[in-house]
Amino acid sequence: MAVMKAVTTALAALSLLLGVATYTGATAQDLRIAVESGPTSNDPHFHALVPNIAFHRHIFEPLMAQDARQVLRPALAVSWTALDDVTWEIKLRPNVLWHDGSPFTADDVLFTLARAGTVPNSPSSFRIYVQSVVKAEAVDPLTVRLTTAVPTPLLPNNLSLVLIVSRRHGEGATTADYNSGKAMVGTGPYRYTSWTPNEALRLQRNSSYWGEAPEFADVEFRRIAAAQARVAALLARDVDVIEFPSTADFERLKSNPQITTVESVSNRLIFLHLDSARAASPFVTGPNVLRDARVRRALSLAINRAALVERVMERQALVAGDLGPPGYFGTDPALTPDPFDPDAARRLLADAGLPTGFSLTLHGPNDRYVNDERVLQAIAQMWVRIGVQTRVEAVPRATYFTRATRTEFSAMLLGFSPNPETLGMLEPLIATYDAATGMGSANRGRYSNPAVDALIQQARTTVDNAARERLTQAATRAALADTAIIPLYFQYNTWAVRRGLSYEARTDEMTLATSVRRAQ
């Protein structure tokens, strides 16, 4: 393995120096995109995970879509209007066809809203995005009226993540039926061709698409887990586009005349979740000391975020002290990152009755976030310096998220994005877990604070923007003061494409074939 890694790195370096490569394999009508990880399922409602949503958006579509800066744009809906605080009227786009030629109607929307939050065994359910809707009715074939239990100002944003499926093909269909391709009939710009899990997803242009015709006839998303291998594939012209090149390679690619690089500050917060609920936690030696806010705070103060950004992320990240990047709705300019203060961390541990520290295991994925395993190792070293003996276990994301959702871990590295205001972080990450309502659906540390919950509930039912922002800020301040999570940084989203192509960078991290254009 070490020899292969060295050869791959050497080939990449040589190609960068030469700046040229022989084009092979694809025609001008083909597009080959190398991604870090493929979908965990073809079922668009199985797993509320950004890569899954990105892949599925080529085949299925939402009512309203978020553009590259997460501004809502019409998609299958041409308009959405709040008739009062709890009633929304959605006008649907006419003359839209499913891939089988049948018409898209309001009935498909009603079916989707009923299905999205009820898919069995979901690692991260879409329930939170639809659970406020208590009544959905078709006024006519192209008009839907939704009634929510309480005022839900973020409903359009929530629905932008819910992809509409056909009742004809989805009724009675299981996740296995989507995975096999049997139920993969959408309205999107591309038709499903084939999927080989952990290898490739293949798509074909939908010639009957209602919107702008896709630029490429055939698209292949090829999973290449290792960042250096993705770079080598791009330089060898085996692929046309890559996402998330290694931080070191990205700097070198910038100077290659055969390559175009693009980047954007991400809205994705990389953070740590800690088991703050159970009396005994599976990967903490002895009693679960993570229930003590002083211990959680000590772990945060022990982390040198500036060093993580500078040395591990190679300046391709922004230190975080809030749930969203600066300027996002709901962020608070007064919130700053926790300082690096190992002495204060040791004092807090001593105050908590742990003068000699304790032992735990830190879990995380090794194929989901940029430099994720390196980040885990760096944090472990920082914790060891304050007396917390830390073992790292990094596992493939498919296994990792399943286990994390089952609350099998004690301390874990995760990432999450607001949608598109930070209230969209508080609801799934910080609110007390409630399977019935979908609140706290991604709260894998099971943090619970009634005072914070009350602020979140107030915010999520407040229509006035200024008042909702104040409540969101108050909830965030209270949660972070209690170290509900440990914010680390916002990673940069990066892509590289071969000369002759351009790519529209996105803040939401999605890699889309529809964002690729032939350079003018």
C-alpha cells in the first residue's frame, strides 16, 4: 500500500510539472466526475446526507431549489405563497413529465410529503423537513395547499431538500426498489442508467426535460475515495472533474495551465458531538464524564483550531465559533471561537474531579470530510496533552453514520450545514432528540437542555425575521456556552476541472453535473 501511494503521488507530481496529458476515453458528449463518496442509497428519502441529495437531484427534483449560494429558486413549483401564518399555497409547474412520459401533478407532491419522513431504517430521516405539515391537499392538479401545525417560516427551505417522487412508481416501493433502479423514475434533467454501489452512478440526458437541456449526453459519477487518486485521474484525463482534491494538491493544481480550480467557503460546520446523556458511555472509561459541561468545555479549550486550519487543512478552512459562517442569517458577530488554553482545560478537569484526566475513543469517518482522519489524529494529540488519553478509530462513512445514528459512539467528528439559516442547525443538531417530531434527528450526542429547546421552539414558529434572528442567536449562545457541540471550522469547498470546462462553485458542497459548462 505504501509503495502504491508513493507511485500515485509521484505520477501526480510528474503530471503537474509537465502540465500535459493525453486525452483518452470519453467523447465531447460525455462527462466523467470523480467524487469522494457515492450515494449510500438510490432512495431519495432514505438518508438526509448532502452527497445523496446531490446525486439524486439529477434524477428527481424539489419543489423549490437552492442555487449555488442557497437562494431559493423555482423548480417543480413556480411560486409559493403564505396565505396566513400556517397556510401555504404552492403553484406547480405545468407540462412537466416523468421519465416514463406521464404528467407530474399535485398528487405526486402529496404522496412524497407522506413518504419522505417514514422510510424505514433511515440513518438520518427527512422527517424534520416535513413533520410540521399536518394537512396537504390538492386544490387542483397544479396547486397544493399545505397547513402546518404552527407557523413554519422555514418550510420552503425545508422543502427544497425533499425530492419529489412519482406516486405511480413510488407507491409500495421499498428502498430496495430504488436501489435496484425499479423505482428510479424522476422529472430531472437526467435519467437513471445504472448504479454500482461504491463504484459508479451513470446517467443519461433527459431529452424531454422541461428546463434547460443538459449540456452533456452521458454522465458518470465515479467514486475514487483517495484525494490523491482523484487528482491523478484528472491529470491523466481519465476524468473531467474532481471534487475536494487534497489540500496540498489543490495549491499545486492552481499553477497547472491544463487545469482550472474553483473554491468557495462552505456553510458546512465541522464539529464534535459528545455523548452528554448516558450515565455510562461505550467509549469512555468509567462513568460518562462527558455529561459534565466542565469536561466538555475542557475538551474544547484543548483544541488549537488555528493549528488545525493552518497545518492540517493547509489554510483551506475558516475557524468556527458559531453554527454558520459570518454573514449567515442567525449568526452572532459577538460569538468567537473558543481560545486555545490547555492550562484552563486542565483546571476545568481538576474542578470536575479529574486531575489526572480520563480515557476515551474519538470516532470519525475516513472518507467523508476533507482530511477527516488527519483532523481526528491532531485532536487526539491535543487532548492527550491535557491528560485525556485518546484513541482514534476512523471508519468508512457508510459504516460510520449507521453506527453514529445508533448512538454507538462517545465522541465523534461530524459535519452539518444550515438550511440556509442557523436555525436549520439548531433543530436537528442541538434540540432534544424526539423521534416522533423529528427534532434532534442528527443529535447523535443526545444533548438536551430545556432552556435551549424553548428558545428553538420560539424561533422556529416566529415569522418576523428580526425577532426570529434574535431568538436563534440566543439559542446558539446558550447551547455553545453549555458546549452542546464543539465547533471546529468551516471547510472550503474545492473542485478542479480539465481545461475547456468551467464549474460553478457552491457553498452547500454539492457536486452537480449541471454546474459544469464548456468554457466559452
